[in-house]
Amino acid sequence: MKFSKMPYNRVDKDKVIADIEELKNRILLATSGEEQFEIHQNFYKIYDEMQSDITIASIRHTIDVTDEFYSKEEEYNDEIGPLLDHAVAEYYEVLYHSKYREYLEEKIGRVAFKNIELKLKSINEEVLPLMQKENALSYDYSKLIATAKIEFDGQELNLSLMQPYMVNSDRDTRAKAYLAVNKFFESKAEELDEIYDQMVKNRDEQAKKLGFSGYTELGYLRMQRNSYGRAEIERLREFVKTYWVPLTAEIHESRRKRLGVDKLGYIDNGVYFLNGDPSPTGSPEEILETGAKMYDDLSEVTGNFYRFMQENELFDVFGRKTKRAGGYMTYIPRYKAPFIFANFNATSHDMDVITHECGHAFQGWYVSKDPIIEHNDITMETAEIHSMAMEFFTERYADWFFGERGDDYRRQHLEDSICFIPYGCMVDEFQHIVYDNPSMSPEDRKKLWMDLEKQYRPHINYEDDSFFSKGGFWQKQQHIYTMPFYYIDYVLAQFCALQYFIALKEDYKKAFEDYLNLCGLSAKEFYPDMLSKTLLKLPYSEGVIENLSNKLREFL
Ligand code: ZN
């Protein structure tokens, strides 16, 4: 089904809740595991339908934030979301306490039942109003960012469209672009502080109402951390400070020489070459077509996937002023259809869409015939391996997109992937400290950010910017507001993707087969067990980060 033809019906909240309630009662009356599993099939239908409509509304809202109809639908869905979540959680609670649990675990999976346990601990009726308020605050932040209008170069641009100017080969242009963007953030500073302050206090209150000492613990449960915890993450960050920050310092030093500057400033962030970063040679339409050729060449299964996406209008990737910023991949269960949203802007970022977002979409499509929907419940540190590893598997085709600058693209991509890691850890450590100390003032939070910058990114010089030098950088980072504790998942995944980078240099075919195997394992296994069935090693295990940093040095 083509996306434009997909029907949309507003979720009838009362009916859905009543239907789920009825299934719950039938589960309670059932006299065997087989019967309960049979009833559970009806739950799958209700859930898939509801999820499909919510997803379609959300996509149509983001592809045109000025569309009033879908903007209202999105608001409505945000409002009813916690109520539906609650009904679903109550249903799963009954399943969780089933007499026939053993049979159900065999059918649905141990991971699913562990996740139910986490879910039950992370929500109750008392926190529903707070969760609704939290959603409204997220919406406020996203809207503030999405509707940013920046006067630049005689045009009015949104934040995505400003991005190319911020990595422009001309240093003056970059400086002006940063100035314009930061002026916007400064003009909204109070609002941004206020939204975040309310969010932190709201989340802390939810945690306390649910019996936790603070939000961090609850945040971990909501991220579905079912097989590792704070101790592992803290260990990971220490390994990064010891082995990874020195590696990135070497990369930044060679980048500094390449750019011919005395000192790297924030305006050189993400800039790798004096003649500018490689950008795709083709038009947006050509990039999409080259993607088709690439996935055909990569393997039969990836070729089939890409054709499915194109034939069903499942890409909305061309930049328009009325689209939300950023990019994402989502999934519409009713049509077993992944959907990719992006804003092409004629930078190497466009290639990321064809590789990264397609990696997510490919995995969703690859396992779409699995009838157990709980297996789609993939945690983010795993989902991001699918995407980030695909970036490395497709790197060999960079010349098709970047012409003579294919090698430059590969260098930039590798350096960028490695240098992202300290930033990701910084975002994570920031949130741990913020939620451990919910009464911090907005000024304290900014000071904290500056302190972390010195530990993780000592090469950046912010001194001449009035927004950054006060520690405002994190306010651009959507995840800190709307997806707490998500960011470290990118770090965990990047370590795995980089392991594939090393593996594919040794044996491409073997590495790709291993990747397909990983895609298929999805949420059937706990993260450490899943990795043990692939060639990947757990990033927070002793020696893994150190070893990887040494191997990467050889390639740099
Ligand atoms: Zn991703």
C-alpha cells in the first residue's frame, strides 16, 4: 500500500480500552496456555491497528507541521497515549501472572516477560497525569525547535536547512551561521530553561511516586534496560575517558592540521577538510536512485527491501520548510511497512539517511514476518547497531555518491563515528548528574555542561560565543529533553558498529552474514546473550574498548 493511500482513523480510545479489558477477562478465564496464546493473537490485532493509526498521524504531522488536522491528531494521541499505555500494561500484567506462564514464555520469549516486569514497575495510575504533562512539555520543546525561523543569507530557514552553512568550507560563513543559530537559541533561552526545569522536576516526582529514589532508575526501566544497569554504563564511560578521549584527541589534532588552524573552535565541529566536507554529487532524486543500485549490489535481500520502500512511497526525505527537523525511521504494522523521514540538505548527511535510516528500516522489514510482535520491541542499543553497522557495510559504495571524494567520505565517516563517542558519553553523564540532583538551577546545569566539555571534548574552544561559552550547547540536543537516557545507546551501538568495521575489513562476506544473523535475533534474546551469538563483544567488558581503540589507530 502506498503511503499516500493509507487510510487514517482516529483511535477510539474508549473502544480500544474496552476491547483490551475484554481480552484481559478472557485471559483470566482461559484454562490452558494454548488458549491464552490464542486470545493473545486478538491483542496483537488491536495493538497493531492502534499503533498503525498513531504512527500514520505522527508521520503526517512531521512531514508538514503546519497541517492543522494532523497537528491536532498528534496532540490528541499524545494526550491519550499514557491512557492506552496503561491499559496495555494492565493487560500484560494479567499475562505476566498467568498460571501458564511457562508455556507463554516459550511462545513469546523470556525477554518479553522481563520487559513486562520493567513496565509494571515504571507506571501506575497515580503518575498518569504527570506523564501526560511530560508529553505536553516534550511537544512544546519539539515545536519550539521545529518552528525556528532563522534569517540567513537573505532567506528564512529552519534548523535543518541551516546545517549545511554550519559545516561550510568557508570559515566565515560557518561563523555567521553559528551566530544566527545561537541568536535563536539565546532568544529562547528562558523558555528552554523553563521547559527542561519542569521536565526534570516532573520526572523526579514520577520516580518518587513509583517508589524510586530518583529518576535515573526509572529512566533505565523506561529505556527497557533489561540486562545491564548503571554500574555497566559508568564503567563504560570510565573506559571512554581512559582509552577513547586520547584517541579522539589524536584525530582532532590531525584534523586541526588539515584545516590549517591554530586552535579548533566550535565552528570547526564536524568539519574535516579545508576544501569542505564531501557532499553528494547528485540531486536528491539521484541519491535515492543510487541507493537502489547500491542495495541491489550489496545483496538480493537488501535489494528487495529497497524496492519495497520505493514502490510504497516509504521515503519522505527531501527538505521542505514545513517539515520537522531531523530524521527518523518508524514502522507501520498494518502494512508491515517501515517509513523513513529525513531532510536532505545536499551534505553527507543525505548519505546517512540512505545508510543509517535504511539500516533501521531494513531490519524492521527483514523481521516483519515474525508473528510475535513482542520481538519488535528492540531496545535502542541494539536497534542502533542495525543502522550504524549498515553505514560501514555500505561505505564501499561511497564513490557512487561522492565521486572523486569517496575516500574523503570514508575518512570523515570513520573519524566522525569515533569522535561521536565522547560526546554521547557526555550527554549521558550530564543526565545522570541532573537527575541525581533535581534541584539544580538552570545556571548550575550549564556550569555542569561546561565541566563535562573539559573532560570529554577538551579540544573545543567556545570562548567567543555568548551562548556556548555559558554552557548552552546541550539545549540543542533534542534527546536530553524528549528521550532521557537514550543517548548512551548510540554509544553502545557505535562500539558494535566499529567492531563490524574491523571485521568487514578482514572478511566482508562473513561480517555481513553475521550482521544478518544479528538482525534476525532482534528482541528474542537479551542483549549480552544476543551479542554472544555474533562476532560482537560487549562494549563494557574489560579490554574491549582498549583493544578496539588500538585496532582503529592502525586504520587512521
Ligand atoms: Zn538511528
